[in-house]
Amino acid sequence: MATGKQVPRIKLLLLSLFRLKSFYGYPSLVKRFSYKDIKKATGGFLRAIDNSGYQGGSYKAMFQDGFVAMVKEIDSSDEDDEFFYKEVQVLACLHHRHIVTLCGFSMGARRFLVFENMEKGSLKEHLSDPLRTPLNWRTRLHIAIGIAAAIEYLHFFCNPPIYRASISSSTIMLDEDMIPKISDISLSNGDEMSSCCISRECKGQECKDMIFRLGLVILELITGQSSDKGGVDLVQWIQEEKSPQSVHKMIDPDLGNNYDPKELKSLLNVARLCIRSVNMQSVYTTQILWFLQKKISVQHQSDVYQ
């Protein structure tokens, strides 16, 4: 008979063999990798990815069968096997164009999550590395709308809602087609795998923090400036009454004049709303995405945010 400590391990083994049923979406197959496989695929953990916003180390992995992935180590100091099982189960059932797909996991003395490969690296690299081709205006709009859509999905289409996701240029990854994806989602100890009331209102602090961080990302897309250390300078600027008049001084020089002034104004309004959300009683996540979709004329929008 299995002991209490063995039960979560058995559940994870079954998870790697069978399809899950979950409140979070259609089930996925995930593979269990051995620690030996993970170590070999990451070159002894030497293929580090610059993903500083993540809770643990992040590595590019090339497995023996040719499978290329992004491997992230999970800090297991304060998590038991049952909680890790729950986290794997939730992540395996998230299905959205702008959220990285979980492909596998590894557990033991060290725990790892294996995600789809994100070929183009982080958004931060594209905004700060002078050796990379600058992002054009249309791509920046696609990124803003895509991440807003992912947040709406986590808040409104997951049951229960997910409010713990790191939203920053460091943790927004880009695939080979420059499609942005949130790469750092986790559970809080209070999250349960059961149905609960879903509201369109964002009232909790963790929820508001995600919206605030979206605002910072939008400001980074506009200015090209880093929002490290909480983006104090950017936050102060966007809240100034004269910020619309001084935007020409703040806009990313890499853009030159290749942007639509009306779209820029709308994007600034969304960023301002997101930044102010932390001091509001409630904010509607869907309202932010709707505003972006209505006010910014990105071609083939349905392809961007579905």
C-alpha cells in the first residue's frame, strides 16, 4: 500500500501517462524526465537563459531525440510533493496562444518544469540589446494586446482564476514568429483545484499587481526603457499631467517617427489605467483588452489574441 509521501509521486507518474481532466481547460500530455536527462540536455546547467524575473534558474535544453525546450528549476524549499503535483496539473491544462506550453517535468532532490522552446528569447533582450534588430511599432502593439489577452484568460477563463504570474519584459518570451508568451505562472498556497466564483472584477492585490505590471510592460514598449526596480521613473512620468506633451522625448529612439500618433495616445491611456489600478477599488481586466482591441487597429486582431 502506498504511503502518504508516495501518493503525490504516483499521481505525477499517472499525469505523465494519461490525459487529465481539469477545470482549467482541455487536458495535455506531459512527460516525466529524469534528472540525468535534464542535466545532459542543459549541458550540465551551463546553457543558462537570461530570464532574471523567474523564481529559479532557466536553461535551454537539447534532448537526445532532438527535442529543444526551455527548462526552469523550481525552488522546492517550501513546497511538498502534493503542491508540486498541483502546480504541474494546473500548468499542463493551460491553453492559450500567449502562455508557454508545459511539455514535461522532473522531480526528486531538484525539481524542473520543461516548456516549449522560445527561440527569440525575452522581450527585455529585444528592447535592450543594441545588437538585435529593433522591434517595429506593429510588433510592439501585437505584444501589448497578446499579453493583455493572456491576463484576461488567467483571470476570467481559468476556474479558479490565476493571479500569480510574473508580467515583465524579462519573463515575456518570444517564439520564432515573435509571438509573445507569459512564461512564469505559479500557484499560491491558497489556490485550490476546485470551482469557485469567477468575477470580471479585479479586486485582490495580486490581481491588481498583474495589471500594474502590464502597464509597466506597455511603457517599456513605448519608451524602450527598463522598468527594473519597479519602474519608478516611468510610473512618475505617466502620471504627470504633461506626460502627453513630453511623449516625444520619451519614445524609444529606435522607433524614430515610424508609429501612429493616435495609437500611441491610446496605448498611453491604457498604460496609465493599468498603473493607477493599484489604487482603485476594482478594475475590469476585460475592459483593458477591449480598449486595446477597439482603439488600436492591429491587422488580424483575432489571430493575435485568440
